[in-house]
Amino acid sequence: MTGSEIDTEFQNDIGEFWQTTHSQIYPELKRMVADDWISFETTEQDKKKKWYYLQPLGESELQQWLKTPLTANTDEEFPLKLFFIQYRDDALLTNLLQQELALHQEKLIHLKQRLTTVFADEATKDNNYGHHLILKRAIERETNNLSWLTKTLARLN
């Protein structure tokens, strides 16, 4: 792909779950060329337009990154990692979904504990109602995440 095509990909498909800017893409492409993860070619017709190609070292780095376990600090990488898994029977897919499931189970337990700790009585809830609503919303979000992950894993098996 060209840098422009990569930028368009980030603005469209990838942009629905992972945000980046035009000004971030080109420095990363330059760094990845320097690290020999990708290479580029130009054409006689347009010497300014670069066509980028994944190199074996880049493929290896991508596979290593996909295999790196998710943590509470890297959980936001889940949708991007999922995007790069091509096939339903890829062993990384089940592993990734199971890791995400465990993280969201932990989050839900934590949020429910916070709800009972922070809002132990009606007066506290009434005096901090916005906070209470946000916490309830977070619990619902985690419940929905767990439902989707559980259903997705069941469909794979």
C-alpha cells in the first residue's frame, strides 16, 4: 500500500476502533523502514509515491506482538490485534478472546465492588448521582463486553 492508502485505511476500517492521525503514520513508516520491518519502492511515473511492503522481520514482529499477552494496561490493543487475525481457525484468536474475557471479568468484579463500597446508602447515591450513573454505565458496558466475548468464543468452538 502507499502511505496515502494506509492513511485512508486508518480513517475508514481501522479508524472505527483505533485512532491515529496523518502526522503519526508517516514517521512510523519511516521508523519501520529503518528497522527493516517494511521496505518501499517508487515508480518511474511518480518518484514521490512510495509503495510499502511488509518484510520478513516485520511479519515476525507482527506475530510476536499478536502473541504478547494482554494486560489491564494493554487492553486497548485488543481490537487492533483482533483486526490483524485473518482466519477463524487461527489459534491466536481463541487465546486473544480468552485473555480479553478474563480482563473484563476482573473489571466487572471491581466495578461491582466499587458500587457497593462507594454507594453504600441512598443518601450517598443521591448526593453523587452523576458518579453513580457513570459507575452503573461502566458495569453495563462490561456486562455487554462479557456477553459478546462469551458468545464469540462459543461460536468458535
